[in-house]
Amino acid sequence: RHNSFSKTDTTIQVKNPYLDTMEEDILYHFSLGTKTHNLPEMFGDIKFVCVGGSSNRMKAFAQFIHQELEMPGNPEEVSDICEATDRYCMYKVGPVLSMSHGMGVPSISIMLHELIKLLHHAQCRDVVLFRLGTSGGVGLAPGTVVVTDKAVDYSFLAQFEQVVLGKVVTRSTELDEEVANELLQCSSELQNFPTVIGNTLCTHDFYEGQGRLDGALCSFSHEDKLEYLRKAYEAGVRNIEMESSVFAAMCRICAAVVCVALLDRFEGDQITSSHDVLVEYQQRPQVLVSHFIKKLYKTFNKSPH
């Protein structure tokens, strides 16, 4: 099996000619900057970035990966590098950065602009990015983990539309196939929960945009909803969330989206599992990605660089 991580050394590229001419770059929503902080010293050894919606979940992931990688010190004492702002949280555990991105495309988009610039300024190399999340399953048993093949829009096309200066710019949303296959391999080694590769429908809304009948507004019938979900399923969609398309469009380097399905949307709109079951489900993407990181971490540590 080909290992995708024997790729050549690649630094993070930013596609903005104006950045080089700036005297200082302030990463406003992180409360970090190129003049106020030594970014290469702080972040230069980052190899893995894991992002997820919830601040609490990403702190828990940082503590979990601290234990998994057997890092020195107390995992309970990981500190939030972005504590000067309440927009996002950021924890660094050895070569792993764990960050929150909030809910929806605009929130993760702002975070990704500043994250990619951060990795660029820090001169990071060979970074793999993951989005860990929760989602609504489409024809899947609750608790199934979906590794995204392609993030698709409302028409089930693998594209992300961004409006730039009043014009619609379309970007591709295909993710790294080798990383996805490697994650599937990790899941077969773990054997403690079902994992599939499938397309992920990315919407701009949790209620109407995902065909829910339980929002404040609803202009369609139960049959309309089921018909749309059936079309989605036929197009290879296995889950629905709200961040994957811009994540895939912006992260041109190695990247993967790993989300657990909390319910099957064919069966209903509201999450009915108990709190304890949901907590365990939410840990599944973390367990899978940490297994992947541990395998690679050992490889990095053995390698002569």
C-alpha cells in the first residue's frame, strides 16, 4: 500500500501577493501577529492541525492527544493560545494544533484564512489538516463515522461558490484520496465503530437548508424532504454538515473531513440518543484521527530530519 506521507517536503503556500509586502500581519481573530509573536518558534514544528466546531470538544481533543502521544506534563494544563479572544480556541500539543472553528462556512472560513497564514509565517512543512465533527447521517446507522470523499453543494456538485467583489468564484472541493484511504485503514485496525467513505453535503443552514421539518420556518412537506434525501443518497451523499466545502476548497494541502453521524435523517430530524451515547459518538472522529496521528508521529520521530 502506498503511503501518501513520503511526499516531498512542502511548505504551506499562500496565494496572496500582497502578504509579502506587508510590514506586519495581524491574525486578528487569534490575537497573534508576526511582530508581536515569534511564529516559527511557537508553531514551526506543527505537522497535524485538527479543527472542530466546539471549543470544549477541541480542548478535550488536545488533552486526549496529549495522553495518546505520551507527551510530558499534565494534559489538564493545556493552555488556550487564543485566550485573548473569545472567537476561537487553540491548543498546541507537540506537533498537533487543536482549534475550534465555530459553526458554519463564514466562521470556519475566517479561521482558515488566518490558520493558513499562521502555518505559512511559521514555515511549517508537510502539514495534514483534519476537520473533526458531528453530522446528520443519510442512510447510515447513528454512530457511523464518515470520511469525506467530496464535499458537495445543494446540487450535489463538488464545488464551493464564493462571492468575490460581486462575482461568483467557483472552487473545487475534492479532498486528498490517500489520506481518506489511510483513515479507512486506521478504522479497520481499530475495529470499534463503523467507518465509511462518502460524499458530504455542506449546507449554509441547520434547519431549512438541511430539509428539517422542526425549524421556525418550513415551506415543504415530509415527502419533499424524503425525496431530496433520496436524491442526495443516490448522489453518494452519506452525511450533512455545514463546514466541509470551504475547508476542502481552502486546504489544498493534505486534508480530510471526519464526521460522526448522530442520527439518520431518513428516520427523523431531532437527535434522540442519550447524552452519554452522544458523548461517545463525538469521540469517535477523535479516536480515529488520533490513531492516524500516532502512526505518523512514530514515523516522523524515527526519520532523520
